[in-house]
Amino acid sequence: MHRPNPLLDKLQEILPRIAENAAQAEEARTVPDENIRLLKSIKFHRALQPKAYGGLEISLPELTDCIAAIAGACGGTAWAGSLLATHSHQMAMFSKQAQDEFWEMIRMRLPAAVSHRSVR
């Protein structure tokens, strides 16, 4: 059965470029910056983040379909991308007060202070 998955549809547009970078990822043993930028451009890192806090709030099966598609292009990017996306899911398990504080902190500080390279 086919389920609509707008994130997977957006992902299909960037997968060819991610696949082109797969050899570079393998050789460097790290995900190319471009692949992370591509994932962020479609808000992949916000896949499981609650909509109330600016996320996409997709289901786990929808995310799994996306990760499987990425893995077909580049296994390392799929692994790293899944980690980026699941952190939001973990935070969504906390109380509303904790989420309010966390997402506000992220909104105010993270873009200027942290890049994906600092969380290796």
C-alpha cells in the first residue's frame, strides 16, 4: 500500500546528488557537508520534531521509508541523517514545559553557535 509522504517526495529530488557524493563519503569516512546541507534544505532534521515547534511531525514509518531511500544512495548519509532526525523525537517525549524551553533555546542559539560538524 502506498502512503503519501511529502518528505519522501522532496527527498527524491536530492537523492541523485547524495548518491554522487557517496564515494567521497566512503573515502573520507565522513558525510560530505553538501549531503547534510541537502537534507537540511528539505527539513529532514525536523522530520520528527512536533509541528507546534516548527517541525514536520511525520510518522516513524514515514521516516523509515525516507531513511531507506537515503541508504540506497549513501549508507553513511542515511545513518547520520537518521541520528539528526531522531533527536527531535527524543525531545518530544518530554513535558510541554521542557519542550518549550528546549525549542526556544534551539531557536535562539543553535543556528549561530553550532554546526553539524561540532556534534561528531
